[in-house]
Amino acid sequence: MLSEIYEKDNPKQSLEYLKIAIDSKESLYDAEKVNAIQSITFNEEERQRTIESAKIMYRNKTRQYSLMSGIGIFLLLTLILYKNNRQKLKAKLKLKTHTVN
């Protein structure tokens, strides 16, 4: 360090270089701290985005399964009603043929 070189010959100059070195170290550590905080903040924001994305995907899947279940139930009811209607038509047709004879 420059402060050690000038310590014997010029203590005043040595003190100035020592102050400059201390200030440089502090600003370097401050920059590292800022970078570390920014990195932590970015990672947390990324984690929050991932969680939100997972929630949206879950909601979409739930909606999709609900819609498919609803369509399935609707088709099942339609099939039951259609079969019931066909049986009634056949019964009416049999009655009609019996009453004609």
C-alpha cells in the first residue's frame, strides 16, 4: 500500500493515501452489498412470479376439468332422456297398433 511506503518519509501523505484506501474499500463493499441486495430481490421476485404462474395454471386446469365434467354430465343426461323418449315412442306405437287391431 502507498500509505506504508510514505509512512516514514511523509506521514501526512501516508495518512491521505490511507484515507483513500479506506474509502475505496468501503465503496467497493457498498457496491457488493448493493449487488447482493439486488440479487436477493430479483430472486424473490422470480420466486413470486413462479408461484403466481403455478396458481394460474392450477386454476386453468381446475376450470378445464370442471368444464369437461359438466359436458360429460350434460351428454349423459341427453343420452338418458333420448333413450327414455325412444322407449315412450315405442310404447305409444305398440298401443296404437293394438288399438287399431
